[in-house]
Amino acid sequence: MDENGEFVLNGDCLLEIMNYVIANCKAKPKRYKGDPVDYDDLIHFVLAHEFFVELLKDHHKRLYEDLEMTLVRRITKLLIDLPVNKQSNVGNSFFLEILLAIH
């Protein structure tokens, strides 16, 4: 713990947690080979902070390459959801159309 009483994990600890999440994703029954949905838990974990994205990219290059487009789509969707949810649905047809295209 740091001086503020917050629990701090170093990169090695976070990498080990990521390895457990990856192992859990691999252990789940698969829909079909290469389906990014099989790695939803990992994707949600990685999207929590950009440090996790870099950790995945540095230590699991092949998996990162396989999931890169899914990560980009999800990040884009999150960035578009923010202004759509802040505004009323009137006049948001541009953002709504983009969201529908991303799905």
C-alpha cells in the first residue's frame, strides 16, 4: 500500500493477473476459432486503462494482433457513446449511425 492507503500493483503483478484472465478465456468453450467474443473478459480488462493495452501489446504480441481491430472498435464505440449519452437523441443521428455501423 502507498502512503494514501491505496493498493498499488506493479507491472509484473498486472501481467500475472492478465495471464490468469487469458488462461480463463482460453479455458472457456469456444464458439469458433478466432472469435474475439471468446476474449471478452480480457478485452474488458485491457480497456480499463491504456497501460493494460501496452502490457498486452508488449507481452502477448500475437494475441494483441488478433484482438487489435476488436479493441479499436470497442474504444471507438466508447468514445462515441459518451457524447450520445450526454445529449438527447434529437440531432444525434450522425453518432447513432456510426454506432450502428460499428456493431
